[in-house]
Amino acid sequence: MVRQLSVFLPNKPGILAIFTELLGKNSINIRALTVADTADYGILRIIVDDPTKCLNVLKEANYLVSETEVIAVEVEDKPGALHQIAKLMGDNGINIEYIYSTLKAGAAVILIRVNKPEKALELLKKESFKVLGDEIYKI
Amino acid sequence: MAKRYEYWNKEMELKNRKELDEIQTKRLRAIVKYCYEKVPFYNKRFKEIGLHPDDIKTKEDIVKIPITKKQDLRDNYPFGMFAVPLTEIVRIHASSGTTGKPTVVGYTKNDIETWTELMARTIMAPNVTKEDIVQNAYGYGLFTGGLGFHYGAERIGATVIPISGGNTERQILIMQDFKSTVLTCTPSYSLFIAEYMKNQDIDIESLSLRVGIFGAEPWSDSLRKKIEDALHIDAIDIYGLSELCGPGVSVECPEKAGLHIWEDHFIPEIINPETSEQLGEDEQGALVFTTLTKEGIPLLRYLTNDISILNYEKCNCGRWHARMKKVIGRADDMLIVRGINVFPSEVEYQLMKIPGVSENYQIIVDRDILDILTIRVEVTPEYFSDKISDMEALKDKIEKHLKANLQIHANVEFAAPGSIERSIGKAKRVIDLRKDKI
């Protein structure tokens, strides 16, 4: 499991720029990101190189932020790779709450939040998927 | 264990109903005569309707007297309502009127003495004594809050810190170093202080506060709970308005079951704000007060527009002085949204009942074709989720709760922490955008 930070951002022009400026100034590098949006606000979910530092920086700046653990799986960067994971989860009655991805050299990393994380991890390992841990912060 | 009740003026504070009625009747007749003879405004108004002071014989006769409104004070700005020449006035205060000219009031030497006596009773009613250190964070100046508390707290022999409002960092430093036990300010400022301490990681246990006396704006019982939990104090409601003297008209005793009105100095009434008809005990309406002892600017049946209910039962604290229910809202603050009456304080009361909603919120009314009510709330960190479905479920819960309890549909919007303006003085929680569109 890897540490993901979720940040509340009002859905208005300029808000993301203020946020990214803060991260840049504090030399925090974003490894992966996704935004879920509604009419008035969005939830930005990020994997960063230094989650502890990032959490402190955001709290200090009065952001509404929470930490969640998500599963990171490395797959080959080729057609059908995501399907294997989606099928594995679906066949075993695990609901994917959200999913996003990022790239690393020659491979893709899939980030998933599921309703039964322990069961999902067990299945992925059994099927010999490459589940990532702390190394994700350094990709 | 028996509760402790302190009294500044035990004799007057423990008068029974019959004794209070006798005092009121006697004083009412005198003040009516005084107004008729000394205030041209009242003289003219009495003559216009053929009323003579002799027609007011009993307390019940009070309904014969016309209601005095704030506009009457404005029309006679600045000193036209005074009953004595300025040579007899030793102090001027003015209301914090945000629109138009301020409402001006003048005090004779005796008025200052009476006010001090009433503030001494008021501060002592929640068991504040000479042992206490009172940090007075009400503004000093034309506003009556600062000086009113100052004189009253000094009178009971408490140690007064006249810090006035603002400069939160300094307020906290003084509270820590001087070991203040009582904080007096607006309820919204007390929350502002609590939030500031939380953000700065200042331990609440580093303070010695035990009581807060909060007034000058309506606040709900659920907000009281938030303040009490945040500052580890007893939060007491106090009521007053500059037209009547300032703070010191009424206050809660430790029972927190309504605010005792000092009836030897004021006759309270509840009227229907639309028809001006007097309403009975336990009926909700606008508060009206007649001052019984004021010399500088006596007022007969002055309409406050504050919505409350009166209760004349004897209280557990031993006082018979009538209790007014915590002010529910102001008749002129009342919003009419799609034909439904909405009191901002009721919205607050309902919002505070929902876990996850912080005390920072804003009510926005706009008009498209129909009125649109939007409530902006800041979500507390514990309830912030990475899942939109959780956040939308919370939003839905708030909307359903408001619909069920206020019979009105409101759109709830989430706002970023700190984005809703915090207040130091009176809270600006309502924005009515319809005014520009009529």
C-alpha cells in the first residue's frame, strides 16, 4: 500500500495554481495525480515523493487534507494490462472505488482504492502482480 | 449537590412576583408622567391620541401607550429624545448602527449609577465574584459593551483587564499570563479565539478560563455547546441594547434556562411585530421594553425587533424576574425565502447539530426567478473524505436535515477552510443578493 494525500480544492480559477506553487516552492514532486470534481469543489488525489513533508506543508497552509492508503500495481505498458486487474477485482467481488495511473520507464503504475484492500492485495500477490511499496515515491 | 447561586443585590433580585408588580406599577406611573412632561416627542404623541398620564393607572394600562420605534430615535437625532438638558448628561453612547445614522443615547449621573448596579447583578448572576479576573474583550468606545462590563465588573470587586476587542494573539498571551478566569466578548469572537488557539497548537489547559459572558449578537444553544467544548467554560448569554442602557438588561443564571430581565428597571412585553398587539406568556413575538428608572433618555414601549418568548415562573435560582428565551432572531433579520420565514439563527442551530459541519458558515440568498438559498459550510477535517460519494452524502444529509427541520430547500456548498470570513465584531453570516435585483 502507498500513501495518497487527498486535498479539498474549490472549483474556481486560479486555485490549482496556488496549490501547485506551494508544492513547487517546497520542492515536492508529484508522482501521480487525479481529480474528482463536482460543480463547487474537487478532490485532488496525489502521490508525492515525500508524503509526510507534503502533509505538513498543506496543513500549515490550512488546506483540508486527508491521507489514505491505496494499492499501487506495476503492469506492462501494453494493451490489455489494465483489463487483467479490473477482471481480477470484478471476478472476486471487489469494488473499485476509484482508479488512476501513472507511467514509469517502460511500465505503467495503476493506483486503485477498493472496498476490500486486504483481499485485493492477497489476490494480486497470488497472481504474481508487482505490487509497489515505498519505491513509488522514487519513480 | 446543591447549586451555588450568587446575587449582587439579594433584596431586589429575590423580590417575588407580587412585589415586582407593585414596584413596576409605581415606577411606570412615574416614568409616564416624566416622559409627558420632559420629552416633547412623548408630549406630542400623547396629545395626538388624547392620552394623559393619569390614564395609566395599572400595569395593564401600558397597552394604551403607542410603541416607540428606532425610527423615532433617528427622527430626533441626535439629542431630541433626551429628557434633560445636556448639562445633566455625563455620558453619550451610540449604537453600532451599520446603516444610516447611529442611535444616540445619553446618561445622567444616576443613569450611570443604575447601569453599573445592573451590570454588577448581571456579571454576578453566573457566579462571577470578586475572586475573578475578568478579561473584557468587548470594544471600548461609543459601543456600550466595553464600558458597561468594565463598570459592572469593577463594582463587584473583580479584577478587570480592559483589553478591548481584537489582537487575538495578545488576548491569548494575556489570558495565559494574567490567568483570566472570565472572558467577555461576542460569541463569534470567542470562537475565533478558540480556532486561533487550535491552529497555533496552543493547549486550552494553558488558560484558566471558567466562564464566558457573551452577547451583542444572537447565538444558538448548539453554538453554546461548541464554545463550551472548545474553551472548556460555561458560556452565558447576556442581553441588552444601547437604547435601554447597553448590556445589563438581562442575563442567564447558572440554570441557563432563559435570561432574567431586571424587572425593577424594565417592563418587558412581547408583541406581534406586524400588528403591535400584545401577546401572552409563552407566545413568540418581538420584545418591547419600557424603561422604569432612566432619566437621560426614558423610553416607553420601545420595540427591539428581537424575537423571543417570556416566562414568569419562579426560577430554580430563586429569582422571579421574568425570563426571556435566548433571542431566536431579529424581526428585521428574518429572511423570507420563497414565502417561508427563515431566521438565520435557526439555520445555525440546525447546522450545528450535524457532525462534520464547522461553526463557519454563510447563508446566501439570491434570486433567479425564484429565491435560491445557498448555505456555504466549511467541513471539519475529521469529516473530509477522499471519496466524492462520502462528501456528497454529507451534503445530502445537510440538505435533508434543513428541509426536515426548516421546511425549506437549501443548496449546500462546501467551502475551503478559512475561506468564509471570520468575524471579530458582529458576525456577517447572511448575504442577501436579492436587494440589488428588485
